[in-house]
Amino acid sequence: MNEYLVLSQEVKQGMEKGLPIIALESTIISHGMPYPQNVAMAREVEQIIRDNGAVPATIAIVEGKIKIGLSDEELEMFGSSKGIAKVSRRDLADIVASKRLGATTVATTMIAAELAGIKFFVTGGLGGVHRGWESTLDISADMDELAQTSVTVICAGAKSILDLPATLEYLETKGVPVVGYGTKNLPAFFTRDSGLPLALSSDSLEHIAYMIDTKWNLGLKGGVVVANPIPHEDALDPEYINEIIALAVQEAEENGIVGKDITPFLLGKIVEKTDGKSLEANIKLVKNNAKVGAQLAVKFFANK
């Protein structure tokens, strides 16, 4: 085990019993949602994973260590504290070395999960290619991480604040399989269908689990994206949410918001402009991903 990793007792016991472990990011708690909904969501998501036969492992950086599994008190701290660093691959060594509190993004959660031998990771939506990338070259580190780190990410597609066609094209260029679960088109986070067709899709979690196992057995390094649409009853109207996203993007441009600050800014603006409807949808889709991710991991390990 890597010297920088600290496993919670629940994760240690789960590994000893051979149970599937599901990684969870902490940026969604510290930067993705307001308090106290963020902490309530984190606790509920962890319980959904337990209820479906797996063990949750929320990942964060505390006192120079990468913690694989947080206590209830630590979840509260990451949800309510200000000034917690948002940590991507670029920042990871510095935050660990300086012993600052750090919340892991998709990229760093994948890195930590692979270090700990964890194969599955549940999140809300991927980072990707940002709108206006032609002039800013703003592409999330999540994209390259998926190309090189062998962890399966269960999500509701990429965040709909992004340039989704460019994001999908980037993943294709990097050789990352994007598998639609119960959909032939890429989900668009708050909505079920971006209109962008996927090369791979399946209605069977057993088949997806076998495909993932086959990929890695063939020596094909890198992640797999399982794109799981938000449930019908929780999805927002595409025309309604897309108009609000466009307004939020415009405000970000006018205020010069760039880099790692742009996603929290946009998500916060969208929550404000939808009177909280987007937050409710975000929470529902994460819970749905937790259920599907745990079920997928259970099927994967049942065949080992």
C-alpha cells in the first residue's frame, strides 16, 4: 500500500472480505453543492452503495495523507468548511506535501482509487472540454486521466455546462470507451439525452462488467465511462435548462471567471437561476449513479 494512503476501517474490512469498493470524490461536497445539502447527499450516497452490496470510499486529502474513506465528522468538515483546495493532478503533490485540506476532483479521485486498488468510481458528471475552448484551450484534466488511469467512472455523462460534442470527440481520440447504460445517446447531466450518439451501449450491467474486465485483461490501460442518464422523473426540460446554462456561461465570461473556478461558479449560478431545481436534479442523478455503480461493481467481482 502506498505510504500516503490511509484506509478507513470500513474500507479495510471491505477489502479483507473481498467486497467491491466504490470511490467517491470530495469536490462535489466542498465545491459542487451548498451546505447542508452537500453533506446530506454524501451520507445518502454512501448508504445507497452499502444497501446495494458494496463499500463506499469517499476520498480526500487530510494532513498530508490521501484518505480512502471519510468519517462522518470529516464529511461534515468538508461540507461546511471554507478554503478547502480543489485538487486535480497538477495540484496533488503540493497539497499532500503542504498538509493542506484538499478535495479530490474526478482526476485525483481516479488516481487515488487506482493507488488503493479500487476499480469503480461514482460521480455526478465528468469534467470535459469547456465552451470556447478554441480560444482558451480549457480542457479538464479528467479527460487525460481517463485515458491513462484504469478506473471505471459511473456518471450522468459530462456536465452540461461543457461543449459536449468536443468532449465526446476528445474521449474518442484518447480511446476511452463511453458506454451508454440504457441509452444510445450521451446523457447531458440535467437531461437524459444530448442528441449525441454513442458508439457503445447496453441495457445489461452484466455485459458492461464483462466488457470492462475484458478491456483490462487485454492490457488496454485507461478508464471506462459508464454513462447513466438521470431518471425520467428527475430530468429537467432541455430547453429550460439550456437557456439558463447559456446565461450562466455569459455571466462567467463577463466576470472573467476561468480555470478551476469556472465549474463551481456556473453550477452555483444555475442553482440560483433555477430556484434550486438544478440542485435537486443533481442530487437525484448522483444517487441514481451510486445505485447503478454499486450494482455494476458487484457483478464485476462476482465473475472474478
